[in-house]
Amino acid sequence: DTAVSQTPKYLVTQMGNDKSIKCEQNLGHDTMYWYKQDSKKFLKIMFSYNNKELIINETVPNRFSPKSPDKAHLNLHINSLELGDSAVYFCASSSSSAKTQYFGPGTRLLVL
Amino acid sequence: SQKIEQNSEALNIQEGKTATLTCNYTNYSPAYLQWYRQDPGRGPVFLLLIRENEKEKRKERLKVTFDTTLKQSLFHITASQPADSATYLCALGGDFTGGGNKLTFGTGTQLKVEL
């Protein structure tokens, strides 16, 4: 049973396109996160939702819009993709009462 | 600004030896510190958490220390094995108003355990 799953695993697209990444967790957690890991492997928080409410919104371009339809799902939509958006995007989840975060397998985005 | 630094170079050690990884931070007062392991092509996996009022934590062959005066954590793997080869990330965290917790990750240290 996959705890945190993401789709797609790979995404290759042209500059200017719009794309979405989906994340689902079956751990019963109430908090979900999006991270970006760049080519130097630096992992940085982008957004976090707690019980479907946005609670962390780091300095991220407006082209990135997260959406949480329910506690088990967190999607990330990216408009007008740019070359610099190429990275691995990780979804994670945690419980408010615990500090451990569980990460998904990542979505490798390549913008050409 | 907040800064978290880990061993900048890759760490190569011989099987059976103890690997020691460092995590130094500035301009930060974390409530807790976590260590994660990341294998190529995979997401990070949680290993250990240590709180600001704890000095040391152990789990099997792993040991973490946390010195809030020095602003440093040390992560030890004893009797290292080739299977321990991976990138290890330290992450500083604090509770966030509204639930959840915010982690700020270090740059990671790539460990290679050789036969």
C-alpha cells in the first residue's frame, strides 16, 4: 500500500504550457505539503495545507496554485511553465500531533 | 537570514566504521531537528527526531546529538554498511500556527560506505 502517491512520475513539457501534479495520501493525515528540489538537491517548502486550509505559502510565483479538495488530496497547478520550473516536486503529509513528514516518490518535471 | 549547512563534500568511509555527519545552523531557534535519508530517485524518509531540550537520541545503529548552544547536530551511523549509502538531510522545524509543522532542510550530505 503506497502511503503518499503522486502522479505523474515524469512530466516533460514545453515552455508556456500549463500542467498539474496530483498527490494523494492514505495515512489519515490532516496536513499536506509541496516541496521543490532543484538540480543541486536543495529541498524547499512551497505550500502547506492543514484540513484543506492553506497555512504555509512561501515566496512562490503566482503561476503556482495549490488546491486541496479534501484532506487526503493536494494538487499543484502550474501556469505558463518556465525553464526554471524544471525540478523534482515532492508531496508530503503529516499529522498535526506528530512532526514526522512522509514524502511521496516525487514528480520529475522537465520544461523544454 | 536562516542558514543550514551540512558537510559540503561527499563523505566516503569504510564498511564497519562510524560515519559522522554534521548539521550547523545560524539565525534559527528550532523547536526540534529531524534527520531524513534520501536515496536516488526517491523521496526523503524520516529517520530520527530530537527536540530542543534533548541532548541525544538513539535508534538501533543511529545516534543524533543536538547542541543548541553550538547550534549544531551530529548524526552518527555505527558499524556502517554499504546499504547505508545515501544522501542524509537534516531539517529544522517548529510548530506553525494553524497546524502542521514547517521544516527547513539543509543541503544534504552524500554518504558512501565502501567495502
